[in-house]
Amino acid sequence: MTKEFREIGKSSTANLVTKGDKDRYWKRILVVDDDVDITTTFKIGIESTQANTNKKIEVYTYHDPRIALLDFEPNFYDLLLIDIKYIV
């Protein structure tokens, strides 16, 4: 799977992070849901709460779980918020 194809299912705000960027953030949260409204609400809500602090919370959003798994980095995220649909 090419990088261009993987970018389609990823939110435009979830960019690739370099090692230097990893040190800038206090906490990192991964949100995976097929509903764009939900991921946007979480991202805006969480990131707006820390506007006056020097501790940054970075929220990474994905709309396709397969792409989220391809880009997943172990020991990088502090919290995972994942929508799981159970079908009987």
C-alpha cells in the first residue's frame, strides 16, 4: 500500500511526527472512528482545553482502522479511543 493511498483514510491533521516533535508533547491521544464528526469533536475539544498551558496534548485522528493500524507506533500514544462495532 502506497503512502498516498494511506493518507486518504487519515485525517488531514494527523501528520507524520519526527523525533524532535515527540519531545514537544506532554500527552498523545489516538482517536479512531468512522464518523468524522466524532473525531473532529474529540480533537477540537481536547486540544482547545490546553490553550493556556505549556503542556501540549496532540490528538491523532483516523477514519479507517486499517490505516490506523498501518501507522500505529507502539509506546507512542498515551491513550487510545477506538470505536469498536460488535456485530452478532
